[in-house]
Amino acid sequence: MRPIGSECAVSLEVDGQSVALPFTEETLRVQPALEVREPLLGLAVPRFDLTRRRVTAGCVVARTGRASIAALLHVCLGCREEPVHVPETRGMYSSGFSLAEAIDGFPKFDLVADRGVERLRYRDLRARGFELRGLVSEPLYLRVDVSGGEAAASFDTVPELAEEEHFYFEQGAVVVDGVAMRGVYEFALSVDTGLQWYASGRARNGRKAVTFTLHAPLDDSIASLLEQTSHTVDLGFRLVNTFPEPNHAPTFFVRCEDMVLRKEQKEPDSPDELSSPYTFSGRGAMSAKVVREEVMS
């Protein structure tokens, strides 16, 4: 989850808005684009001619927070619904997101990376995939794998990063088929959008894949899942500041449907031994929702 890369200030620009990403690490780089040798077979090799098109690749890792979560979900999932007012609340709005089916459903965005000695703008990027990861009682981190246009020197000012609340992973946040999973101390939700850029400037959309892995001791709630063929995984996270509020309700939700629990899970040799990870896999039926006090543009 923490790639080998330099810490720097990174801002995300999408739909004309610029959002600073908190606690950022990145491995952004420019590399030769792929050239299709045989379109019918889908074979591709790197194009090493420096006069030809080069593309950006790598990833950005950031904490999830109040100010950045909507923009991050938009570039990762693609489809965004208009905010709607939450009934029986004052000034609370809900905005939904879902995983896009086609390439055009994922918005293009720019990343501005200020590394101190240089400031670069990576243009016309799209998300190739992402991973949402959490340890119990720790902040949620989101890694976005990107691919797209070239980089150029930037003289734009990176927005100031205001101190904000962050989303945390807590016990009871993982719910499978309506049942809260007990003892989950770590999880990782990975999505591969299947996006690939080529030297011609066009992109190719492959098969999407959604993988959810949880780490927990074996108990009755997990053992019963092995008997079922399809599962719905729900995640709920709340904002936490320096002093957590016990009654603060979750405001960031994720749902993965039609997930299949892999059968090769290894049971622990003794009750005191932690089991191996439990992994669910699916093919893209995923959505998210964020509830905030103001309308999200």
C-alpha cells in the first residue's frame, strides 16, 4: 500500500476543480506507450522511439478525507449521480458513485506534483485501478493507479492542504450479507478497470475485476459464508478527528455485489491462531455513497 516513492504535495484537478490530496506518496513517471502489433490478437509491446508518444504511469497514495473523497471516488469509479437531500436532515446531501462500464465513463483528470525541486503537471490521466485499504483504528488509504498523457513543467500553485477529518476503519465496518463480521483487523478492496493506453492515443478496455480481502480469526459468521455462492459486501466508515465522537454515524459507504468467496481459504490449526486472508472476487458490480453537509459539485 505504501509504494517506494517520494513524499510530495499532490493536487487532483477534475471537472475544473482542484483538490489537495492529504499525506501523499507517488510513483508517477513517464514511459514509452504501447504499440499494437496485431489488433486482432491484442498483442502490444513498448514503443521505445523517443520521437513517438510517451505516457504517464504510476500511482498516487492518499488518506481519504472530507474534502477529497468525492473527487477521488469520481475518478476511480467514473459514474457520479447528482447530490440529493437526505430526508429528515438539515443541510445533509448524499452523492452516489458507481463503477463505469466503458472507457468514456471514466473522467480525465490532471495531477500536479510538487516535489520541491520540480513541479510537474501530468495531463489527461485516467484511473487504471485503485485499492482502498484499512487497518483497524487507523485512517483509510486510497491508492490510485493512473495512465494517460505526458508530463510538463507546471507553474500552478498547489492548493493549501487544510487540516481536516479523515475516514477511519473500525470494528463493525465490514458487513457481508447483512451480518457484521467480528474481529476483522485489516481489509483491502482492489479494483482493476482494465484500462490500457496505446501509442496511437487510444485506450483499450479489458475485463474489470473487483477483489475484497479481509483478515480475521475464523468464527461462525465467516464459516457460514463458505456454504453460500454469492455475497454482498458492505463497508461503512465515519469521519474521525483528534477526538473521536462515539455517536458520529458513518458517512462513506461502499457496496460490492455478486462477490464469490474463494474456496481455497486455509483454516487455522488452533483457535488462537489467526487464519489466512479471506478473499472475495467479482466482476465490477460496485457502488459508493458519501453523505456531506454541503452539496458536492
